[in-house]
Amino acid sequence: MRYFYNLLIHLAAPLVILHHWWRGLRDPAYRGGLGQRLGHGPSVGGGSVWVHAVSVGEVQAAEPLVRQLLRRYPTTPVVVTTVTPTGAARARALFGEKVHVRYVPLDLPGAVRRFFDRIGPRVAIIMETELWPNLFAECGRRGVPLVLASARVSPRSVKRYRKLVPLFRETLSHGIVIAAQSGDDAERFRSIGAHPDRTFVTGNIKFDFELRADVPQLGREWRRVNAARRPVWVAGSTHEDEEQILLEAHAQLRRKQPDALLVLVPRHPNRFEGVATLLARRGAPWCRRSSGGEVPPQAQVLLGDTMGELMTFYAAADVAFVAGSLVPVGGHNLLEPASLGVPILTGPHNFNGEDVYRKMRDAGAVREVHDAAELACALQELFCDEALRRDLGGRGRSVVQANRGALERLLGLIAPLLGPDAGCALPVASPSV
């Protein structure tokens, strides 16, 4: 099975390399990373802790883990890898020079070996769902402990993985520790070959993220300057084919709330211009956040075409819609607006974070809508009922507070793998799993 996998990987590699080269011609963010994707790059010395987070969302989720690793093991180098330029940019913005940020190699045996030679990991921590046979196998060959942190497998993914059970059973047999988000996730990992004795339920470390102390004040100030007397809702992390639905809902809402302002924040920066074209085509007044000016009173939509400001927009909003959920992307992070006490709406597709969604739904902290008409109706109800907004927002914040603790359990699993000579500055509690 591995032979055929490697054959396919080698056949696909030139196309992947060509794709990155072509993207680099149009998008400067893609330039300069090809060597790292082939396993090259500066050496960081031996004994590092390697954390892999595929893109922006996973990097954000990994922030509390990385900060605790830096705090507890101050003499141990930390390497953060990602797949996307936006993920790498976010990691640099969060951690600066405190960590080594680079692209993860393609899952080619040679690239993986070169990568391991250069970072010399003491332990590898992979966030959420990344399953790469050659990378995992190299951990096994070198005796590098591997932890799948805040790990999840959706029901749809299990169906695909089961077709490749012989390959993934081998991949998951190299002493891998599974720190699953939920009991359902743990059972799915076992069904595709994970060792039962190394599969734990630690929870979702997204609940343990640290809300920057200045975010609420930044949100209040933005609201005071730009929309002091206007109803404001934010659509965060939107995707293609979703913006049309959101803009139609906003048009319907404005028939009853003519001053309503939508802050529309696409998930990926490379789509900013496409969404701008869509807004221009619809003809309603709009403006860009990147212009730097105040939102004019006549603007119906603000395009959030900057990076790192979504939390500020959530803090400024009366209502948050968490996107990637009206289309089958799987939904994005419900906990960000929940931590701010902002009432949340979402679409029906939340399989990327089903455990979080289930907890929020069961607590009555999120409302699900299916189309533009339902979204407009829910927004109108919330804008007209401040007590309802406070109730929903308070329920969401309570869910966040009640489910913290996954980070400590995860660190408790990692500490023995690092060993006594890892330069631990603080005691680490044993995992409660």
C-alpha cells in the first residue's frame, strides 16, 4: 500500500510544485517557500518541539499551546509549520522571533527526511486532522513521539479513510498519541487503526484561547467612531457562494432596518478582490476597511479586507454570523464571538467543529439558519430584542468558560514525551483523560 501511495505522491509532486510556482507569479505571499516545501531551510538545532498547524484557523487554535510551550520550556526551540502563506503570516504576527516559522514539507520521503534533519524534533505535535503517512513514518523511524493535538475526524472523513485502512493503520501504529476533541472523535480514530491505549479524550484547546485584553475596548472604539447609532452584524470567515446569500439577507434586513451595517470578512485574503467585484456589481454603497477611513453613513457594507481584525469586528457587533456554514465547508470558530458575549448565528454545515457546535446548540447559545430569508428574520428579531441578545451572548460565554482545561490535559500528555532534560521551567499537571 505504501509503495502505491509513494508512487502517486511522486507523480503528483511536479503538479504541486508547478501550482505553487504559478501562484507565486500572481501572489507574492507564495514566493520563496518552495525550498522549504522540499525540506530545505536553515537548521534550528536538535531537540526542538515541532507544532504543525495547517492554516490560519489552526495557527490561531495552537496559540495557547505554543505560548505555554515557550513559557514552560524556555530553552527548547519551538518550530511552527503551516501549509499556507496566510497561516505562516499569522504565526509570525503572533509569535515574532520567539519561534521558527516555516512551511511543512510535501509528503515525499526525501523532503521529509531533509526537514527532520534540519529541525531535529524532540516531539512532533500536529493540530487537528493532518494525517500524512511518510511524515508519520519518519517519526517512527527516528523515535520521535508524535501527538495529534485537539484531534478530530469528521464522519465524512472516516468513510474516506476506511478505504485506506491498511495504509493508515500502519501510519497510526508508530507510537502516536491521539488527544481527541471528543469521545466520538476518539472512536473514529480507533476505527481507522489508532491504538486504543494511546487514544485519549482531552477536549478542544480552542476553548482555552486567550482573549487579548484590549479587544473589547478596540471593538467599542471602532463602533463609536464608525457606527455609533447603527445596528451592526459581522459575517466572519466567508467563502465563495456564501457572500451572495449573506448580501441578499442584508438587503432583506435593510427593508426593516435601513441603517443596518454588515461587516463582511472573507476567510482568505486572495478572495478580497473577488468579493469587492461582487459588491460593486450589486450596486449598493460599500467601502473597504483597508482604505483606513471611517465608514461613511451611506455605506451598507464594510469589506473587511485586512488581516487580524476579525475579533475587533466581533467585539463591535450586535450579532455575529460565523460563516463557512451556509456552504458545505464545515463552519469556522464559534468560540471567538462567544468569548465576547456576542449572540451567534450559523448555517447548517458545522461538521468541522461538531463538538463545539453541539455544546453551543445544547446550551441554547447559537441559532441555525438555512437561507437568506431565515438569516434576515433572525437578525431582525435579535436587533429588536436587546434582552434576547444578552441572553444568547451570555449562554455562549458560559459554554466557553465551562469547557476550559483541554490545554492542561494536553500538556500533561506532552510533558513525559519531552523528557526530564527539556528545560522545563514550570511543573506540568498530569493529564485527566
